[in-house]
Amino acid sequence: VIPVLVLACDRSSVRRCLDKILRYRPSARRFPVIVSQDCGHAETAAVIASYGAAVAHIRQPDLRDVPVPPEHRKFQGYYRISRHYRWALGQVFRTFRYRAAIVVEDDLEVAPDFFEYFQAVLPLLRQDRSLWCASAWNDNGKDGLVDAGRAELLYRTDFFPGLGWLLLAELWDELEPKWPPAFWDDWMRQPEQRRGRACVRPEVSRTMTFGRKGVSHGQFYDQYLKFIKLNDRFVPFTQLDLSYLKKEQYERAFLQQVYSAPEVRLEELQKDSGRDSGPVRLQYRGRDSFKALAKALGLMDDLKSGVPRAGYRGVVSFVCRGRRVFLAPPSDWTGYDPSWS
């Protein structure tokens, strides 16, 4: 049994999120839906209540403002979100005693094979201790940057993507005692929490966000998020062999593929007609070089604790003009530099 925890607040558009979850879930018994509501917003509460017994509706009891340092007053929303996450995950793992959970926010729409994907990667998370989560999201999943014809492709990433993600109860045991007062997702991305572990992520996203309205005021929404391609082709993940994602196998095959690909320069790639079909490698040699190349190619160029979005061992894999490209550091890469941001 894997519950889906939906975090809601004051967006009555949670209906769009819940409609898709309930339409695509293969079994109410195997995937119970728990909607945790913060903010006490009556209209949103009425929408959630309209689903009756199809969802469990729980309410975060403490609706007071969170005491914040004066210079963080404008970030009150982020403090409330962090408090809500802590309470809701506590309910799922402590009160209901589930062993794993999928976390979704109220502004996400899920793909037809969302449940199939998580059902297939759960055993992998249990077997491979170097994995700490699986996410439905590809940070560079814009149409044109992904190979929509290879929707079955999955990757390891050192970057915590969030936006529809699976965690085990053991991870909550580890994180709960030190859960941060705000900015929980960037906190997850710090080396002290990640501890060298990776997440699984798809080539083509299994969630998309429709929430421009929110605490981050649409900063990335208009630039990136609204262009993320949502997978529309059902992939029977539970029938596929996913053992290639286990650390030793993956690193051997992935690094071999990356560093045996011929190196090209940005100009060559931008002129490329797409006739040559093999993968190529674009090398960066420092933070500024990474950011300049990412920007030129339409990739997200921000780094969190030195880790690029969707990156694994410093490598970001994407598609440019129909061709697989690896934006990669030199092959003697030894680790992330947290001062890169």
C-alpha cells in the first residue's frame, strides 16, 4: 500500500489535481488518497469534502503565523509550508503508520502512468540504499529537451526534484528530528541531508504544475514550468527490468556512455541539422562555463549546493535538435563544490 499525500492550502483548483489522481489510480485499496489541508480556507475545504469517502481529509491544526526573524517576514509562506509538511508527513508515517508515501502538492496534474511508475520504483528504493527518493519530475523536461519517444527511460539524479515524489518511512525517521523551519526543499538538497544519495527521475515528467499562484509568485512558472511536457503514453514500468538503475550498474554504463561520446562545441551543436544521430558531449570547466552553456541551451542554470538540476555526477542529460547531449564536467570530476550557486 502506497498512500498519496496531497498537500493543500487555499487553492480550490485542487479539484484538477484530485480528479486526475482518482481517474488514474488503479486501486483505491493500494493507493489511498490523503488530503492534508493547511490555511483553513473554506472554499478549498468544501471542494475536498465533495469527494466524500474517495479521499481522507485531514487538517493541520495550528493556523497561527509562524514566528520568523524580522528579515524573513516576507517569507512567512515558506515557514507555513515547512510546518505543514512536517505535520502531514508525521500523520502519514506516525499516526497512519504507512511504510512509504507519494507526496503531491495541490497544483500538480499527474500522468496516466504515474502510479505504475511509483509502484515499479518502490522495490528499487528498498533494495538500493544509495537511493533516497523517486520523483515524477524532470527539471529540464521542457518539450524539445526530452525524447518523448523514449518515455520508458529513467535516470539517477543527485538533485532532489520534488514535485511528486516517493519516500520511505526510514527516510522520515532520519529527517523528522531535524526538519527545517522553512525552505524545506533546498534544505533537502544540502549535502548534510543528501549524504551522497540519489533520486530516480524520468526522461519525460509524470507530473506538471498548473499553479502559477503560490508563495514563489510564478518566478519559474512562466520561464520553465509551464513548458514541461507531461507524459501521455502509458509505460508498463512494473513489467520492465529496472535493475540498470542500481548504483554500480548505472555508473558503469552511464559514465561509459557519457565519456565515450564525441566532444562537440556549442556552435557545432547549434548548427547541427540533426542528421547525425549519436550522442555527443559538451564539456564545461567551471561554474560560469556551466551556467553559460545551460542558458544558451534553454536548460535550468541554477545550482543548489553545487548540484545542477537533473544532474548526476555533474552530468546533465538532455536532447537538442533531436540529438542526445551530455553537458558534462571533465572525466576526472571528483565531486560537487557547494560554493557553486
